[in-house]
Amino acid sequence: MALGNRIPDKTLLKNVQSRLSKKCSSSPRVSGDVRSGEVTLNGTIKNEVERKQILRAVSSIEGISRVIDRIKVEVRPKTV
């Protein structure tokens, strides 16, 4: 993609937020920030399966050049 045709970060952020709202309905605590086409994901999720789904969904957005994963998996106390 040529520099002049780069999708604005504001547009990418809207696309990321839309994708997250669809993929994270069970974990609305995930958010994204976009700078120069790179998205940083923050928040807490329930399991690794959800992380993979989120990463796949966000990385497939046209214009995203890199996804930085700062998502944490919720640690649940073990019941004895």
C-alpha cells in the first residue's frame, strides 16, 4: 500500500472497535489503540481461545500493519 493511500488511524480505530465489539461480546474489557497503522490491544479476557479469535479478527483489518498483544488472561482462583 502506498503511503499516500494509507488508511487514517482514526478510521482504523473505528474498524478495530467495531471488530472488538463483535468478537469480545463476552469480554468487553478489551480495547485497541492505533498509531501509524499499528494497533495495540489491551484488556483482560477469559481464555487463550478468545485471544486467538481477537488477534485473527483485528490483524485481518485492511490497513493494519502490526498487532501488539498486551491482552491478559483472567486468572481465576482454584476451588479446593
